[in-house]
Amino acid sequence: MSLKIAVQMDPIERINIKGDSTFALLLEAQARGHALSYYTPDRMAQLDGRLFARVEPLTVRDEHGNHFTLGEPARVPLDTFDVILLRQDPPFDLSYITTTHMLERIHPKTLVVNDPAEVRDAPEKILVTSFPDLMPPTLITRDLAEIKAFRTEHKDIVMKPLYGHGGGGVFRVTREDLNFGSLYDMFAATFREPWVVQAFLPAVKDGDKRILLVNGEFAGAVNRVPAPDDLRSNMVRGGSPKATDLTPREREIIARLKPTLVNRGMIFVGIDVIGDMLTEINVTSPTGIRAVKNLGGPDAAAMVWDVIEKKRRG
């Protein structure tokens, strides 16, 4: 079975193929004989209700500095593709949200992965709050009195942007930290939306585990251990990837999440677990495929395409 596939992503010349999950998905699709095309979100257009993009045929190679070739661009109706991979990275802003409204017009006739309406309605730091018993104490607000009361109760807290990504803007604020007022002022001036405030989890020193799920099933995991001088474990912030196994608690978390993810059409998801607490459900552009495979874990890219091909055959 050969599929016509378009990938909506950030500029391909800028990606780091060593750890890029979108690139891993493209390599697997090409190996299976699928025809690839590429476009960036700024090339989309909606005319009289029909969705177009200026796309370029794409060939990929696992070679640093020589990882892609593009063909001649052409204006193509996006509903003529079998599959579109929605893979541009956050920020999850109005530009991102607008693309989900556009793609919703062609899904599911053209299978968009992940479902654009569900991506829009369930960003990572919002969807996770549907499972409060699996999470650390979590507050979503921009109200100073609420944050002060939460800090008084939990003493040691973490503040981060609600729609942030990659560990950007994540701060730990201890009970005695005199920078709290200035940090609040900075957040208030920088972000219009609420923020996420969570009880600090000391277990983060042992790692923030990224667990990949495909159609709600376990597809590999990597433990991201923060550098000694940093709170954040994201690999783009210096976190070190380590091989890991699932704990019974993590298997319980996965079982709890599966019905929601499947019902929402979330084919590829990455969840984050610190200690025994679920902290995020990443649905926009999850990462970790190459790190997991490099550490001897499952090939999540192959699992994703197995699911997509099955859906297209159906």
C-alpha cells in the first residue's frame, strides 16, 4: 500500500535529525514506499472553503548536513492527500490554532495525525488536568493571591507558561525565594494566558521520564536526567537520555489514559512522568522516537505507521 503523505512542519533545513521525531517518521514512511510532500504552515491557504498548500515533493536521508531533497513546488489541494502529519513545533499560539481549524475541514477524509480538533481542544498542560489523581498538586491561574496561597501550602513550587515548550520559562520558587515577586511581574508582563503552578517534585533529580504511546499502547520510554546545575530535564536543555523500564505505577497511568487518547484520535502521544506523578500529555509534536530507539527500545515510528496504514485500509 502506497500512501500520499504531506508533512506540515517547521523549516526542514533547521531540524537536528539526530533527535527529531518528525524526521524519524518521514524516514519510516519513505522506507515503506509512501510518497512524501512537505510544506510549512505559512504556505496554507483556504479559498472558498477548500484548503490548499504550496507543497514540495520530499526525499529524506539519514545523513547530517545532507538530510533532504525538495522537488518543484506546486499548489495542491490538501484533501488530495491520504495522510497529513501535523508536526510543527509549539508555541501553541493563535497561528497554531488557526492551522487546526483549517485542517479540521479535511479530516478524517484525509487522515490528520494527530486529530487537529483534538489537538486544539486538548493542549498538553490542559488535557493532563483531566486526571488530577495522577498528577502533583497543580494550579492554573494568573491570580497573585491564588499563587501565594498555593505557595504557602506547598512551600516549594514550579511555575511555567501554560503554552510553553521545551523547558522554556520553567522556574522553581522555594518558600524563602525573594525573587518570587519579580518572577510574578515578569510572567504577568510576558504572558496573557494563565500559568501552570505545581508542587515541586524532588524526584526530578532522578529524571523526567518520557513515555511514548501509539494508539494508547506503550511504544518506548527514555529517562531524561537533568544536568546538575539545571532544573529542566528536556534534552534540548542539556538533559541526558538514559534507558529505562516501566514501573507498575506507570503501567497504571498508561491504562488510565488509553481510552481517552483513542477516543480523541491521538495516534502518537508522549507523556511525562516524574517519580510516580504524571505531569504532561504531549499531543502537538511529541518527541523521543530516536532517543528511545538509540537506547535499544521499540521503533515507535514503525508502530505509528502500522496504525496509520491500518486506518487507511479500513
